[in-house]
Amino acid sequence: LPGWMRDGAGHRISFRINGQPVPGGDLDLFLDRPKPEPAGAIQQVNRHVCTGWLRDMAAPDKVLTAEILSGDRVIGRGPACHPVTAKTAADIPEGGMAPPPGATGSFEIRLPKRFADGTPHALRLRIAGTSQSLAEAELADSAFARGDGAQAPQKPPRAVLEDMMHRGPLWLGAHPIETLPIWRHLDMVRAALVQRHAARPADEQVSIVMPVFNGAGTIGAAIRSVLAQSHDRWELLIVDDASTDDTREILEGLLEQVGDDRIRLIRQAHNGGVSAARNAALAQARGAIIAYLDCDDLWDPDYLAVMTGEMAGTGTDPARQAAYCGHLIGQTGMTDHPEDPAAMRHAAPQDPDEAPAPPTEILGLGLRSFHMAMAENQRLIRLSGFVHRRALLERLGGFDPAMRRFGDRALILRYAAEEIPH
């Protein structure tokens, strides 16, 4: 009999010959659940993410929740719900128990940044809610254990900027961002930009496009970061792309609580993908400037003031068609020594007038110089840090709805072909 019948519940089975029922051939059958056979492994830590696998070999279709511990403290938790890769299976020692490639059971769990200091840490794996350790490993974060990766953030600002502009994000490892020379430099630049545009009136309306699909854990903080903007002439168009979690209820409750008529909710009857969702918002946008904010991103309170100011031009500088900025890479809901696994869930303030909680930990900085040839192969601009004039949308159109991925890069490239963003 198939394994799914071993569920401890009653099943009625029938015996037939050539499709014909046999008298007395019906039977009520109870099969005990098989004894659990949990197994798993911690395989590596790379750029703050611990990977491995966890499965109940006696119930292979069951998705387990993995916990990573350091000592007696839970430092990471997540579902073992990803397909097992051939490399994962190949890493199991000969004769060891391992899931087959393609089976469900792989996990990717974020760890607090203190574990990215370049030194090995003793880690343990267990099933959430149990006490038995299934695997142990002593691992260093491989992204910061090679070469000078752990020391790179301490370089002078000029050297760090050159690296970021041409090579990609600066990953901080275990370094607190406020201690780094590059951060002190960028913070001064930020303050200068805010001061430059502080007295400028908010004379241009900004339409903010925010698609969301199953974003219950982050949507509240994203909306609050819009409400906190110093440039207050905006409209926020939230598109719920047929979410299946609590997103709709959270949105309705929050919007009723906030009571701000600048926010409009658009509901999609069917999940059409992020490009179609953004187009649905663009079709109703009324602003002269278009901005984008994903539901798991946050804006600085002066983001719109600075971006619209730079778009307008200053002094002899002409007005721009598009502009972009750098970004911080953060993770929310993480603490250095969480006492309770619940502390690792996304947390957002309940008061709509309260500022959004910043990321608990800053992991990196991103700021790239824009070059068309490079932009065709790399993501140089994050859409949440990109604004453009409505005129570009009217001339060149919106997102390709057939592109469920990379639609943002395609739109930015199309617009940049007309004018390189500032």
C-alpha cells in the first residue's frame, strides 16, 4: 500500500477482480504512522546564510522547520522547503543518509551578522520544537574567511567607493556600520543632500507604486516609511496581487487605522506577477514623477525630498528624466542573542504614527555607477531606489507583463537608452 496511507487514520479499501467487487471484499484499515526517522546536515555558511538539509525519512513529503543553534541559543529558524540540489546530495559522506536530488528538504536560514567575523563557530541543527541535535558543524562564513574580505570595510572611503562603483556591493561582515569610515563619509553626503533640498517646496506629486504578494510580514513597515516622508505630496498605489496569506486583512486594517486618502488599494483577481501588478498601479497613477517601493524595502524619511530635488536640477543643472540612489542591505527581525525564536520574525510597530523600524542589522552597502553595457548583464539599480518622470512612461510604456522576473531591469534599460539616469 502507498506510504501516504500510513497516517494513523482509518481508510476503507476494496478488493475487486477484473473491476468487479467481491462480496466481503471491503475492509476498514488502520495503519500506524511510521516511527520518525529525522536526519539532516549543516553544510555551509556563506554571506550570512546557513544552508543544509532536514527531512523525516519516514515521511518524505512532510516539510520540517529547522532551527540553528549556537550553544543553547536559537540563532536562526526556517522551513526546509527547497529542492535538494545534486551538489547537496554529493556532499553527504559515502554511506550517509541523504535525500535524493530534487526532493524537498533543503534550507537557507539567515544568521545574525556576528557569525560573519571570519572565524569558525560551532553550530547545531534540530527540528523546531524538539531538543535532539541532528547535526553539528564548526563553520566560518566563507564569504569573510577568504583573503581580506573581513577587512575590506575598513579601507579609506575613496577606495571603498571605487570598489562599490565598479565591482558591486560592499559586504560588512561582522563590522557595525557606524564604526566604518565609508559610512561616516556617506552620512555626511546624505546630510548635505537633505540640507540642499530642505527648503524646496513639494510642488510635484509623486506616484508610488507598491506591488505585494504574500507580504504580510513586511508590508506594514514599508507603508510607514512612506507615511514618514518629509516630501508629503504623494499618492501610494498598493496592488495586492491575489495574496494567499494575511496580506489583505493586514492592509485593510492598517489603511482603516491610518485613514489617509493618499493611499489607494488595488486588488488583482488573479496572480499575474509583479510586472502586471506594477502596470495596474501605473494605469491609475496621477503624479508627474513615478517612484517604486517593494513591500520588503524601506525608504529614508528624506528619500522623496532628495530624489525630487535632484530631478528638478539645481542652479545651472538641467531637470532630469530619471534618477537613482544607492541602498543599504539589511535584515529585519534578527537579534544578536535572541532569547526566543519569535524574536526572529518580522516585527513592525503597531502605531501608524510611529516611524518604521529600521533593519535590525545592516549587512552591506550598494552604490553602482551606471553603464549601459554593464547594465545589460548586471543589476546596477534597485527599483526601490529609482524614480522617473511620467513623460518617460507615456513615451516608452511600462513593464512587460510576460516578464515575471527582471522586468525592472528591462524597464530601466529602456528608459536609460533615452537618457542616462542621474
